Amino acid sequence: MNKYIEIWGWTREVFGDRSFTVDRFRAVFPSPDAAKVVHDMAKLGLIRRVKTGTYKATSPSSLARSIPVDSMSKEKILDQATDTFAYSEDDAARIWTDGYYWTGFTPGYKPVHIQVNKSDMNRWREFFRKNQAESALENDRKTLFGLTFILHPVQKVQSETRNGLPVVPLSKVIDFCVSRIGTYKPALEYLQDKFNIKTRQAQSVR
């Protein structure tokens, strides 16, 4: 278990819904740097400041709700990215269909698929780490939950701008939909009609 979660549990046990100061926290929990621990707990949402120097432990229900809220708040961090990327996979289909067709997520898992240059991978990992956002490679063996950025490394990202967003070219999305026709037939038909696509490959799934 995360140590800060353990300290939060004991903070709830000792103080309940009562407020406490850093000095009071130090008196209960001996620490070489109680101020830092309190600061870190506040940053993690485990306690909240009620006034200068005075805090309360977050209630279990509020803490539980804050976790998905904080996760989903990371959705816009790509606006700060300096390395090249392009939305791909399910997100590319959503963007090219103008939001008409969106799948590939569950109530507890919201992936954001992006293509990135292989040469930029170390910077991308650091970018997500600094922004405290979850990220994974396409085939990582790990439990996925909440908003997670799924990285698809390629030699060189190819992208177009659609509705102000960098996204893989339409031809790539057509190929993606065809290869997953059981799920993406509605999206493919929408794209065929919207962009007057007459290719043999696309027509074969009508």
C-alpha cells in the first residue's frame, strides 16, 4: 500500500473530521520533515487546507471521487506537448467522424491513443511523469484504468489537422476500420459517405 495512503488512514483515525496544524501532526506522527509530508498529502488530495497552516483529512467518499476526477482532468495536457504526435486508432476514428462514432473505452478505462516518434519516447515518458498522467505502450502487460495515454511508436509520425487536432491521415483510419469491421462498420460507412470514398477495399464491406 502507498505510504501516503497509510498515513492518510491514520490521520483519519486520529483526527477524524477535526482540523489540525502541522505542529499537531508532528506531535502525533514523529517526522524529520512534517511540513513536507503535510504539503505532499495536500498535493495528493489526502488532506485539504481549511486556512493557513490548518488542515483536515479528506473523507473516504471525497477521496474516492477525487481519484477519477483528477485522472480525467489530465485530458488536456497534450495541449502542452512540444513533441510531434497524432491521434490514432479509436481516437482517430472519433475525430474523423466528427464525434459520430466513438468506442474502445469502458466505464473505468478511458484510453487516448496517440502515435509518437520512436526517437521521442524518453521525452514522452518524462512528459507524462511530470504531469502525473498514466501512460502505457500499446502491448504493455499492466492493469489499465482511468484516463491512460496509449503510445504507438512509429518511425515518423504522419498527421493531418482535423477540427484543430493532429490526427493520422484518413487513409489510415479507413484501414483501421476495415481491419476491425465487426466494430467499425458504422464508422466506415459514415466516412465513405462523408468523403465520397469509392475504393474497392471500402466498397467490399458494404
